[in-house]
Amino acid sequence: MEHYRSLNTYLKERFGEKVYKLALDGGFTCPTRDGTKDSRGCIFCLGGSGDFSIPVGENVEEAIETAKAVVSDKGAGKYIAYFQSYTGTYAPIEKLRRLYTQTIRRPDIAAVSIATRPDCLGEDVLRLLSELNEEKPVWVELGLQTIHPDTAAYIRRGYALPVYDQAVKRLREQGIETIVHMILGLPGETPERMVQTARYIGDSGVRGIKLQLLHVLKGTDLEKDYRAGKFEVLTLEGYIAVLEACIRNLPRDMVIHRLTGDGAKRSLVAPLWSADKKRVLNAVNRAFERDGLVQGSDYHAAADE
């Protein structure tokens, strides 16, 4: 009944039961923060997208149990261990092996999802991910955000588009499921440019996509540009329109892992309408039903976190 495959639909097909994500912080950093490529991080980044993630530290078991308690009101089921913060493959291979092996071998963990960068997937990391993927599904989430070089330079992404292409190629060769992050509403990006990025992601052969509204957060360099009047954020109506346009340019079998996304309200500068998640989801749902992207009203599970 859907024009697209929601995450909820896909998880039920893949695992045969309800599956919940556990947001975990593996204690990583990024090459754009530690001085390797930059020391400022991406222009929009405040905390590595890990506002709600549980620090793992040395005790993997304890962190997972804490994360499970956070979602305990949703009911029992299997879990996806989602290493959300910063770059989840940017560490010595010994640390990665210990962390991900201990996690994936827990009987309550159905899969491991690792957020990382295309330029942080060396041969040793790919071998480890391939080994783990033989035990249980491993998903790699790549932060692409845009295909346009000028925007990529502005946000301080730190790698060129061919690096993404090569990473996707290598991950596909290893049989590792890949999900790509894209931000809608980046400064200077027209709806046409956003659709071009979505189409490129769809054509690259990855399995899933996360579509994220640009948030301006306190303490970021993006906030400085916003307050200086250098760009405007999307309205709710504008966001829904470009969201629909992007989805219509994706393969119908691509899994939509996220349609909105939200950060900590205490840090949000703009757009303030995005803080009311229920209102946003209802508005997106009504628009999707009206425009034939989805029939019925169970779309909501397409947005994770």
C-alpha cells in the first residue's frame, strides 16, 4: 500500500517481529575534529548526532542494558545496536573488534548499525565488518548529505564524491547493507539540487536512505551564519514539498529509514516548528495520503530515533 518501503515495514519483513533501535555512543571522534582534516567538525554538528545515545565506555553489556531501559515502554522485542555518535569506524582496529564483537554476539541484538564516513573504511575495517556480517546483519550508515561540491566544502564534509562512490562499491562487494544520510535545506541548495542528490543516492545502489531536515543548533558555526542572515531555513510546507520530490526520485524498493529527525530542543535555534514532532509527523502523513505516496496512516514508523 506504500509508494515507498518504510523502515517499520522492512524490519518486520527482515526479522519477523518488532525491532527497536538502541542509540549508543562508542566514544569515537572524527577526522574533521581531531585535526587530521580539520578541527572544527562539520558546520552543523554539535554532538555528532548523538544527543540521545548511551555512552558505552568499557562496559558494553551495561550500556546496552541501559539503552534497553530507555525504550522499555515500547515493549519487548529484538534490538538493533545503533552506534550513532561521530565516526563509528574511526578508531584502532582492536577497539572496533572488541566493541562490535561483544555487541553482535548478544542474543537480544538482531543487527548492528554503524554510522561512519566513507573515508574511514580501510581494508582492516572492511574485513572486520565482513566477518561480523557473517554472524548477524551489519549496516553501515554513511554521512553524504549532498553531492554538490560547493555545499560539501561549505559544510566542511572533508571528502570528495568519488570517495563515497568507492566506499559504496567496497561495501556492496562485502555484502554489507548501506544506508546514506542526506540533509534537506542546506544553505544554497534549491529543491532541484536536493532532488539531484536523492536521485544520485538511489542510483548508487545503496539499500536505504535517511532524509534529515537541516537543524540550526546553538554553539555551531552554522548558527553564526544563520544569525548573520546568510540563509533561511525551510518552512514546514517547503520541507514536505521537497521531501515528496526526493522520495519520488528514489527506487521504490529503497528503505526510507528516516523522514524527519529531531534533535534536543534545548539546542534548537531553527526551524522552531521542527520541535513539535507530533505536528510535523501528522502534517507529513496528511500530505503523503493526499498526494498518493502512502495509503492509510501507518507511515509514522518510517521515522526512526
